[in-house]
Amino acid sequence: MLRRTRRKAKRRLVAALADEHAGHVLGLLNPDTVLVRQLDEHGQAEEWCPELTATQRFMWPLYLEHLNRLTDLADGDEVIVFQAGDPVQGTKHPQGIIEGVSRSDQRIIAQWNLKPIVGLPNVKAVRMFTGTAAHVWPGSADAKVAWALQQEYPSKDIKSVHHSRTNVDGEWFDTSHHGPHPGSRDWLRGNVALYYLRDRVYRDRRMGKEPARVYIRAHRHTWVPVSLTDRWEGRHTKHDLTVVPSYCGLTAFARNVTQSEPELVNGMCVYEIVDGKLRDIHPLVHYQDLRLEETL
């Protein structure tokens, strides 16, 4: 009797991360980073790496833990990486920039930060999305980091873009850096994002485009997932928006604009596509209460 061989499902993963803010004392910093500086008046050079701050000593192992979880999830299947903006801090907001680190050094740090994920053998393609002008301009940091990574990993497809619609095995991903506000109150969290998602779905239809299955945004340094189930031309469709968090601490500027946000959220998001359909969304997200608790 012949046995029917079960066909192996076609499976790919998309991993989205953002806002590492290389060059800031609270930004992500690979301890293996190699920078070069002038040592003395004769022009001799030395290799160096900034000393990691307490936040960076926490952030780097967390990042590696998430990469290990991504590797386990992938189980050898192909991974596409979306770096959704602001890989560097830039110089417009100088408070907190690591002493002795230039704009070009920030790009080198960003490159070293992304090496562990880009260098995974099953990562075949990487897209870096243009971030906030205050951080990446002047100097086109996103494009230069993408170019440097492409030189280092010539067998991989690595590019920088502003905003893209990417078809992954039949599922559309709409990705750019700037996303909606998380909400002005805890009980309103996600409301603005849901309106934003509905607007983007309807806009795509008016433009004659198939709305994306997944919309990926960043910039807000927090985790905001929302879903929309809609009925269009007699069939039900589902769409997800995920605003991915950062790999950066809460800066003085962030404390100001968030009106003293007490919680730090860091991590990435992994989208699992099996046989041409989005099967699952895996948030790899860590929450930390930043408030000091004391008894006087």
C-alpha cells in the first residue's frame, strides 16, 4: 500500500524592529563594536568601544534573548528583517550623546547592532526604513547603514527605503517609520491606532490597491497592536497594525513628550506566514516599570 507523503508547508517569517538610537547613552550598543579614534598628537589611531551604561548593559542581553527566540521560532525557515527606522540618535538632540562619538561613529554602532540579526544564516533580505529627520539627517544614516551591511553581507538583499508595500508569499506588508499615537489615556490605548488602520485600509481601496494584511509602524517607542475585521464586496477581510517598540531607554525628551511615562517597553515583532497566509503574530516584548519605589 502506498503511503501519501505529506507536503512540507512553505513557511517564512518577517521580523520587525526599530528605534535603536545608536550613539545615545540609552541606545542599543553592541559591546563588540569597533570604533577608531586618534590617540595622540602624532595622529596614531586606536580601536575603542564606549563603555556600556547600565541601560545598555540591560538592553543588549534583552536584544540577544529576543534574537534567540526569533531563531527558535524560525526553526531554520527563511526570515525577512524590517528595520523600521531611527537606527541612530543623530545630533539634533545632543543631550545624552555618548562622549567622543561622531555621526559617522553612530552609523558604525548601528551596523554592529544589526549584525547579530542580519548575520543569521536564514536571513535572506533586509529593508531599512527612513526614520525621523532629527535623528537620521543630515547624512542619510539609514541608507549608509544599509549600504555598509550590504557590503559586509553581499549574498543578502539589503536596501533602504522610505515606505514600502512588500508582498511576502501573497500577504501584503505596508511598512514605514512614523505611526499613530498610542492613546492619550490608558483606557483609550489603541483607539487612535484603530482609526489610523481603518483609514489606511480605505485609502488603499480608493487607490485601487489591495489593502495590506499587516501595517508596520514605529517611532512611538511602545507596543500598540490593533486588528480590523472588515466586510468588502461580500467577503470578510482582516488587517493588523502593529506599532513596534524600541531598543532604547526612556530619554529626557521622551519623558517630557509622554508626560512622565512610567513604563519602558522594548522588543520586536515576528510575523509567521505559512502557505501564503499570515498564521500568527508573535510579540517579543518586555515591559519594565521605571519608577523608584522607596519607603521614607
